[in-house]
Amino acid sequence: MNQIVSIEIAAGLRIHLRAMQLEDLPQIVAIEAQSHLEPWTQHAFRAEMETSLVAQPFVALRQDEIVGYIVPWFVADELQIANITVKESFRQLGVGRLLLAHALELAQQRHCRVAYLEVRDSNAAARALYASMGFVVEGVRPKYYGRAQEDAILMKKDLLEA
Ligand SMILES: CC(C)(COP(=O)(O)OP(=O)(O)OC[C@H]1O[C@@H](n2cnc3c(N)ncnc32)[C@H](O)[C@@H]1OP(=O)(O)O)[C@@H](O)C(=O)NCCC(=O)NCCS
């Protein structure tokens, strides 16, 4: 995803989407550290951009400020959401929905059959976002998140449905 998408998600709030770039990493790592119990490192994001054969990470910007990002993996005919994060001060404004909707659109263009993601059992905000976009619970991975010994909920969305 190299092109820039520009959408006004609320009155006066125009968000741009573009491919993640190396110079984004300081902002991304700061947002990541504030947002996750087990945050990805700069090295991990770098690997997604430089060496992964399946990742197509992109960011959401308000002017020059990164307000969110998503790391979709396209593996054969499946989409896997490896990371989706919105900067705390920009949450509940529609940025997460925009990021996920765009990843799903890319998956449709690639004729993907299904989308998967994992979410912490306790992450009510993320689970509500996914459910509102048609993801359903597919299973549970017990104690998947090591530090908190928390279950992961596996969610799935069929992309071939009308
Ligand atoms: C999960 C996350 C990405 C959502 O991003 P967001 O930009 O705040 O979400 P949106 O504003 O697009 O919300 C879309 C829908 O999600 C749900 N939602 C979002 N935040 C919610 C909250 N705090 N409580 C309940 N529902 C919530 C609602 O259904 C909302 O739709 P509505 O506005 O029509 O009610 C964001 O909270 C986040 O970055 N959290 C920390 C990182 C994280 O947990 N990532 C997911 C890991 S699996």
C-alpha cells in the first residue's frame, strides 16, 4: 500500500493512510509502549517493513502526526491482523475502524478468503471494534499472553460472504 488515502472521519478530522516508513519508527514505538502490556520493539517493526514477505504495514496520520498503525499479514488467501494500535488521545474517533476497514479492503482486492486476529480476553474496546466489523469468536488460546497469563480470543471474519 504505497498510495495515500485521505478521509475526513469526523468534522475537521482528516486522516491520511500511507505505507509505514522507517522514519515513522520513533513515533510508532512511543505509541506502542503506551498501548500494550507486551509492546513490539523497534526491531520488530523494522523487520515487518524490511524483511517480511507477508506484511504490508501502514499508518494513519493527522497532518504529520502518527495517530495509529496496523500490521496486516497477507498469507496465501488469508489476512492476519498482527497489530492494530491507535494513539491514546485519538481513540474513539474512528481511526481504528478506518485502519481495519482499509486492511479488509486490501484483503478483498487480493481475493483473500478469511481474516483472523487474536485479542486479549480483557480487551473490551478491541473486541467491540472487531465484532462491529463482522468478526466472530472462533476459539480460545489459553494463557497465550505470557506476562499476564491471559487467554487470547481468536476471531475470524469470512471475506467471501456478501
Ligand atoms: C482497539 C483500538 C485499536 C480501537 O481504536 P479506536 O480508534 O479507538 O476505535 P474506533 O474509534 O474506530 O471505534 C470503532 C468501534 O470500536 C468500539 N470501541 C472502540 N473503543 C471502545 C471502547 N473504549 N469501549 C467500547 N467499545 C469501543 C466501538 O464499537 C466503536 O464503534 P462506535 O464508535 O460506533 O461505538 C484502540 O482502543 C487501541 O489502540 N487500543 C490499544 C491497543 C490495542 O488494544 N490494540 C488491539 C490489540 S488486539
